[in-house]
Amino acid sequence: MKIYVAASRYDVRLAEELIGIIQETNHTITHDWTVSVREQSAGRVKTAQNRQEAGVRDRQGVRDCDLFILLWSDKLIGGLIELGIALDRGKKVWIYDPKVEVQPHVFFCLPDAPVRIINAGWEITQELQNSKTIDDICV
């Protein structure tokens, strides 16, 4: 199964951990945006060209995924844009919200883009270990 993980750049470490778990369960990450965040942290200069290339890669990662996982945070910016792309594309969406802050929203009830809010990390791991295809995923 192909998966895209979205998060705030402030939660890059958590995103990297989840990406590792996904890869250990033999699923594919459509685009690992944490690599470019780490490069920027290491001193790579941000230019308009860099931002454009990153945006294209991120958008394509969302388009290519079967399952979109959003790590919820009150600091989300790009992740919310990516969530909009996923919903518009009819992707299955999981929102990981360990603090139980996400409020129900009309866009979480779209018939062609089911959203599941998950409050425990073990649920993600267990579900991915038991699922081989997007049809196996519980939303």
C-alpha cells in the first residue's frame, strides 16, 4: 500500500518515526518530505526554486498515495493544504490526534473520502501490520 504522512515541520521527528514504522510493515512512502526539512535544518538555502520543487514533490506524494495520514498539531499549515488535496482526490484519511483536539468537521464526512480519527499510536501500527491493500484498511 502507498502512504503519505503529513505533519507540521515542528513534528518532523514523529513523522520520521511513523515513516519508519510504515516501511517496516512493508508499505511504501510516496514521498518523504522530512528529508528536505532536514536538509534545510542543515543549512541548505531556501530559495523560491527549492520551495516550488518541494511543493511539487509533496503534492505528487499526496496524489500517489492510497492512504493519507495526518499527524494533528495546532501548528499545521502545509499539512492542512495536503489534507485538502487528499480529500479532493477521494483518498482514505487517518488523522492521528493523541491529544484528542480534532473536532468533527463537514469535510470529514464526505462519502468518497472517508476520515478516521485515531487517538492511539498502536492503532496505526496494528492496522498497518494487518493490512496489505487499501481495501483492508478500516476507516
